[in-house]
Amino acid sequence: MTAARTRPRRISPFGLRTRLVLAFLLVAAVSAGTTAALTYREARNAVLVSAQDTAVASFREQVGTLAPSLPVEPEILRELLYAIASKAKPHPWIVFAEYGSLRISSGTSPTSSVITPGLRRTALTTSHSSFERVVKDGVPYLTIAVPVLTRTGAGDSMPTGLVLFAVMRMSAEQAGVDALLTAARDGALPGLAIALVPALIAARSVLRPVRELRGAARSMGSGRLDARIKVTGRDELADLARTFNESAAELERSVDELQQAEARARRFASDVSHELRTPLAGMLAVTEVLDEDADGLDPDTARAVRLISAETGKLAVLVEDLMEISRFDARAAELNTDEVDAAETIRKTLLHRHWNDRVRTELPDGIRVRLDPRRFDVVVANLVGNALRHGSEPVTVRLGTRTAADGTGVLVTEVADSGPGIRPDVLPHIFDRFYKADAARTRSAGSGLGLAITQENVRLHGGTVRAANGPGGGAVLTVEIPLGGPVGTDGSGTDDDAHGSGTDAAAARTGRAPGATDTKGTTA
């Protein structure tokens, strides 16, 4: 028999271990990133707000203390700006004054490009101080606007139109913020690396029982039903292992019971068949003598004698078929191969059974094939006999070759009849043992094992047999056998094989061609 080809197992690059580690690292990365982001944001705000509040409060205080009086004198205003700038904190300021078209500063330039138009509009329309953080050319600045107010008679204040601006660089704060960002990043990366260790440990603890489960399942698939998993712990995986062990034990028990029942059934069929061979041999000899003298008996007795003879022949066929099937079930059937001419072998099969006039042939000469001639004779005889019994003549036997997908040569033998064909609901069961297409037929001319024996013989050669309906009607059964023969099957057959198989052996004992009608009796 040819060994089953196993398809190579494809391993996914993202297996369970990889997914577990990635999930663990993702959780660790999200946690570390979130923590670092929140810490960075709070620390950044603390640094910037502290400097910002100090600068705004100090500038507002200085403006409120040293606010100039109107009308504005440019030189006096410049001196005032110098005084305010000298008291800057936490970092040096450059102070700018804007009043109408007047622009004065404590620096070298009377105006600043850092002060935005929006801050100017806010300062002119409100009586409160305002500020903005601005980044220009990569340098962060804090700009503060404080309008100068004048008191009215009612105790209120109103803007004078003079606005003082302070521009302070925040490079030191930005450096601190950058240092915080670097520290958060440098702290997160080692944390991820450290998190890889528990991720691998957790993945290993999860995958170990999964690998054991896979190994046990593979062992059971190869026939080792005693495979079990070691149960450790009390978690879900341990519960899965216990469930697997319980299921495996129940499966082993069920399979053992089925195997014992099957062995008993095979032994029973084999024992009964062997026990029946000897009395059947005597009965066949007696019925042959009675058949010869049946013409001299009265009609009723002659009819009974011929009926007994026919039924004895059918019983002999059934016993021989049961013995052959039991040999296949017990793996005791062997091949005794030889290189033969396929066309000549088929012609001998038809000639031996006197089917030459009832069967048309298309048998090209010169096709050499390595097979067991006796078993191939049984295959052809069973297929042709089945076609003659259940189909309509003429029956055609065709022989040919083809090339398989792997480049090897295949012998193709086709047996077709001219009957109504096989019903679609029957086709899947055509090679089942004792299957009857018509449930009302309790008796048939054959044993119900002929096609099953044919299939087993073809499988023994490493080939296949299939049934179908021809395009023009009628059943077509096709046998394909490798031209080179099955590997490692040369050798002598067993003693049981020497008796022949199936219908052919029974025909040899009864002296009739398989499927032929007894000319002296009645067919059942």
C-alpha cells in the first residue's frame, strides 16, 4: 500500500509566543509612555509656569511702581525703561514702550519682532496685563504686556494708551524641559528592555502546556492513544490539561472497545469461513453428482436438486469472499508481482470464463505492467461479471495508459456496459460491503463483496478504482494501476492466497463461470 503523504506544516512568523511577547511589550510601552508623558507635562508646566508667574508678577509690580506720567517725555521714558529692566527676574528683560507712534526700548532696537499683533491688540483693549509664550528661530520667549493706567475722579482707572512690554528669553527653562524629555525617554527604553524578561517568562509559562498539548495531540494522531499531559497548577491551562487527559482516556477506552469488537468480528468471519470450507467442499461434490443424475429424476425432485446445487454454489462464493475480505482486514493479503502483458492477461480472464462472445474489447498489445496476475484477474473478472449481471450487453473492456501528475505511467482499465447506469445516490456506496442499490432486493446473484474485494486488490497494487456513468448511458468502472507496480511488494503470497480470491475461487470450485447461469437449475 502507498504511504499517505503528509503536507509540510507551515509555521506562522507571528506565532503565539511572538504575539504574547508583543502584547506584553505593547502594554508596557503604553504604560511607560503614558506615565512619562504625564510626568513630562506636569514637570514642564511647573517649570514654565513658575518662571512665567515670577516674571509677570515682577513686571506688573515694576510698572505699577514706576509708571510714567503723561505727557510722555521720550528721554524720561527711556530712563524709566532702563530702571524697570534692571530689576528683571527671574531672567533679564528687554522693556519696550509703545504710545501712538512713539517706540522706545531698553535695548538697541526700539521695536521687537517677538511681540505679536494679537498681544498688542489685547493690551490696547483691556486694562489687565497679558502675556504670551513665543518661539522664534528655535528660541523660546515670554512676552508680557502691561497697559499704563490713570486714575479717574470716581476711583476707577482707565488706559492711557501707553503700553509697556517685557521680552524675556526662556532658554534655561527650555533646556530644563528638554532634559526632562530626555530623562523620560531614556527611562522608558530600559523599562521596555526590562519588561521583555517577564514577557518571555510569561510566554514560556503559557506556551509550555500548549506545546505539551500539541505534542500529545500529534502522538494521538499517530496512533499513540496513551499520550497524556502533566497537570501542574490550578489555572485555566491546568484545567485544559485535565480535560484533555480525561478526553484522551475516554477515547482510548472507546477505541480499545471498537478494536476488540472489530477483531472479534474479523475472527468470527474468518473462523466461520474456514469451518465452512470443508463441509462445503463435500456438498459441492455431492451437488455435482446430483446435477448429473437430475435428468433421471421426477420433475419436482430435479427442480429441488438444481435449487440446492445453485444455492450451494452461492454459499461457496460467499464463504470464499468472506475469507478474502478477512485477509484484507487482517493485513495478511500480499502481492506476488510479475511483469506481464496487460492485454494478454485480460484476454485469458475472458477466455477462462467463456465471455469472449459477450464482451467487446479494445486491448492494444505491448503494454507491459508489473502486477500480481492472479489478483488482476480477479479485478477484471469481478468488474466484467458485475457489468453482465447488473448492466446490459454489450460490455466493453478498454485498456490504455496515461501519465500521472508526477510523471509516472499509469495502466488504465475501463469496463463499460450498456445498461441504465448507476443512480446518483448509489454511486458513493458502490464499493461498500453488502450494499444493495435496491432495498427491496433481499437476494442477489452475487455475495455483495465483489466490488469491495476489487477495491482492496486495486489498493494493494497502489492504484485506484472509481465508478461513474458514461455520457451515452451505462456504468463505467475505471481501474488505474501504476505501470511500475507498487514498491516493496515482490514476494510469495501466503498459503491462503494460493486458494484464489472471491468469485474466481468459488467459480473454480463449482466448475462454473462467475455470473453465468446454471443451465441445469434456476437462477436466484
